[in-house]
Amino acid sequence: MKNTLKLRTFDINDDIADIEIAAEILRNGGIVAIPTETVYGLAADAFSGEAVKKIFEAKGRPQDNPLIVHISDFSQIYSIAREVPESAKKLAEEFWPGPLTIILPKRQEVPDETSGGLDTVAVRMPSHRIANKIIELSCPLAAPSANISGFPSPTSFEHVEADMMGRADAVCDGGDCDVGVESTVITLATEIPMLLRPGGVTLEQLRSVLGEVDVAQAVLNPMGKDEKAESPGMKYKHYSPDAQIQIVRGNLGEFREYVNNSDCDGVLCFEGEEEFFPDKIIVTFGRETDSLSQAQRLFDALRELDEKGAKNVLARSPSTDGVGLAVCNRLYRAAAFRFIDGVKRPVVGLTGPTGAGKGYVSQYLESLGCYVCDTDKIARELTAENSPFLSVLAKHFGEDIVSGGVLDRKLLASRAFATKEKQELLNSLMHPEIIAVATERCREALYKGAVASVIDAPLLFEAKGEEHCDTVISVIAPKEMRLERIMARDGITKEQALSRMSVQHEDSFYTEKSEFTVVNDGKTDVREALSGFVAKYLR
Ligand code: TXA
Ligand code: MG
């Protein structure tokens, strides 16, 4: 056990004495945990094989896993890399100082201990002022993340203290790290640049500078036993807390259902979702729509799970966009690539000719916990007073159909039903809008926990709404029954009802395009008619 010195390194001026002590220890071949903008690093003189060896011992790190050399001035790169291609200069120009590590051919002065025996070397210029000052006062520093090998990287002084007291010569307190996950690693030693580890600099940003950039298979996938790792670090167990984590794919509604039917004791979810899991140990990692906040919180959250004693944890699945790729890369490894598919909750189309009794079926579906979205209601909303959609209609059917924000429905009808073309025009304006609103409402309802969302739409097929549905239920009924229902419902004569029915499709129009059909003839039991649907879609 080493007698580890605690240093205070928050401010370049106030804390310069401690910063100088850190630099001196490093110049003399010692190892010091230092803050960077990504995670804390455990640093040693990159050019001293003897000093670097101590890092591996302190971390329990496999010898063949190379380290990143940290510099504070671009010119130092020439003492480390044998060649510095244009592409490296461009990347440095754009992203240094910052969370990007570039792999280049190595100069022989860099010892094998630092490069893990490879012919290439990883270089990065951190943007953390204290890290830079320490480098400036000492030398280029080899520094892996300052965690015990295999465990989550430290993003706060408490983490570093927990991991490195007794192991390092000194630990520097520089507060919390901004980015929260380690730097992006890209190699320029391949024909096409390849992203080896995602981080704070995103794939999209790299491509905007370099054009084509490949992504190493191991970024989101486990390494096969005999596969050659592009980056040695990918082979090893990583970022793992003691708790066993499984990632549930799907949305919040699906996650809730899965969690509440499982015997897990811990939940790793996004902020604002805590209330849904009253009996579990809950740890959050950022907001669902904010990858940066997830990156910042993830390692801390993994440690927190262990502190709170969670053993069996179900985790939400983050997006892979932008910095989300870095979040997923760490979380997937922390979970040892254990995934569960959440229950898929369907969007269901419900259609049929007028008078067939769709309303009856939709009430039954509602009683089962389905959300039913009434598209007639959406059509009324779109044409209601002051609806922004009125201006679209006015543009096509004449400005005079709207006055004082109110639609003259009769005038619109007289114009829209004048010719077949005009009628089709009205449909082509209304239908996509209605379906867009409906699918959005359905999505939201599933998110909040509905067992299924139903788009109730007489013109489902005409509006191509079925393309947004996982399945379709049609409701049909014998003609005489429909006739009676329409007359009673709308208070119209037999002739009027017949004329309405005459423009409608035959039953086969509906049944041929539907997975399920309910014949609503007064004899059929809806429960029975939809038992197949319930078994398949509403488990
Ligand atoms: O943000 C960071 O990069 C932090 C802070 C301290 O700077 N450092 C860090 O280092 O994460 P470390 O050692 O935990 O991760 C370095 C990764 C490893 O996966 C290693 O295999 C890879 O970079 N690497 C280093 N040199 C390489 C090389 N020559 N070729 C391929 N991969 C290399
Ligand atoms: Mg590491």
C-alpha cells in the first residue's frame, strides 16, 4: 500500500503549489491521478517504461492494452508520432484540445510499455486546464482512465479516491468531469480512418472533417473469442459494476411493463421516470432526449447501483445518435451485451363501413386498456375555429371559405364535392394530416402505458393509415342491420340511408385487407371474435 498524497487542483493560480507537486512526482517517475474533461486519468511519464509499468500494476491492467499519450502543445506530437498526416492536423485543428484521441505510427522513443508493444501510438490533447498545466510542467503523460481495470471509469474525486488511494503516489482533486465518458478514439493508421471508441467527439463530427470514417465492429458488438481487436481495449471486460445489468429494448411503456412483471431489484432509468418503479432501487442516468447528460451521469450511476446494493438491474436503452453512441458503447459492455426485448405494444387500425358498429368494438378495446384515437374527432379539430389547417384548405378551395377564423362548411362542401378531382384533392389534404396526428397520439399513449393504440378510422385504407399499423380489425354487418342503425343513429329516411350506403365499399374491401374481422350481426360475441387478436397482440 502506498502512502498516497491528496492534492488540491481546482484552480491554476490558487492551487499552483499542489499542481507543481503533481508535476514533480511525474518528472521523478511516479504515478498521479489527474482530472481531465472526460474522466480522471492515472498518469506517468510516457517516455519512461519503468514509470508506465507502475500504472499497469496499480490498475491491474493487462500489459497488452496500450495507453494514450497526453500532450499540452501540438508540437509535442512530433516527438511521439513517426508520421503526422494532413488528416491528423485537420482533426487537431477542429477538435483539440478536447475529447479526441488519434492513433498514429509510433516513434521508437515511445517505449513498448506505453504502446502495448504496437507500432502505433494514441495521442490526445485534453482541454482540461489543470491536466494541461501538469503536462506543461512535466512531460507528455501516458494515462489510462484511473479506475481499477474492468470497473467504471472515475468521473469525480470520490471515485478516484475510492479506486486509487494506496495505489497511486498522488491523487488530484479537480472536481467532477464535464464529459463523463472517455475520449473518442480514431485510428489514422488504417487506409480508411476507423472509429475505435466513440466519445464526446461524435462520428458525425469526424465525418464532417474526414469524409469517410469506418466504425469498428466492436463499438456496439461483443468481440468473438478469436477475433482480432482493432483496439486491444475492446477485448476486455469493461465498465462493469458488481450488479448484473440487462438492457430492455423498447419505449418507457414497454420498459414499465417488463420491470413490473420481473423480480429485478434495481432500475437504471432516465430522469423523471422514477415514480413508475416504487418498489425498486432506482438510479437515473440523464434525460431520455439528452445524450450529453446520459454520458455525464453513466459511470456515476453504475457505481451508485453497487453502493445502493442492487444485484439484478434492468436498464433503459438509450439512443445511439450523436454522443448516444458513446453512451451505448459503455452501457452495452457494462451489461455484458445482455438484452431483453420489451413487450411490443401494437398500433391497431379499426375500420369498416358506416353503420357496422365500429363504436361497439372500440368500446370493448378500450375496456381492455387500449387507447382509441377517433379520427372523426381529429377531422373536426383540424377544421375547428382558428385551426392553422384552415389556411391550407383556403389556399386550395378559395379564401372565402374561411371568415373570421371560421370555416364555412357548406361552401367548402359545395366546392369539394363539385367534381371527383376536387373531392380527391380534399382527401389528399385531410388524410395525411389526420393520420399524422393520429399516429403521434397513438405513440404518446403507448409511451404512457396503454396496452395498444387503436386508430379508429372509417377511411383507414383510403388514407393509407394501415401502413402505420401493426394489424387491422374490420367491423362489418349485414346490410339490413346497417340500414336500421344508420336511420336510427342519424334520424334520416330509408332513402337517404340507402344512398349513403350505395357509395360505400363491399365487405370484401375491408375483410381482404384485415387480419381480423368482426361480423357485428347481433349474434356474434365480440370477445370471441377478437380472442385471436387479444392472444396475439395483447398478451
Ligand atoms: O478520455 C480518455 O481517453 C481517458 C482520459 C484519462 O484521457 N483515457 C482513457 O484511456 O480512456 P484508456 O487507457 O482507459 O483507454 C484507451 C483506449 C484503450 O481501449 C486502448 O486499447 C486504446 O485506447 N488504444 C490505445 N492505444 C492504441 C493503439 N495504438 N491502437 C489501438 N487502440 C489503442
Ligand atoms: Mg479505461
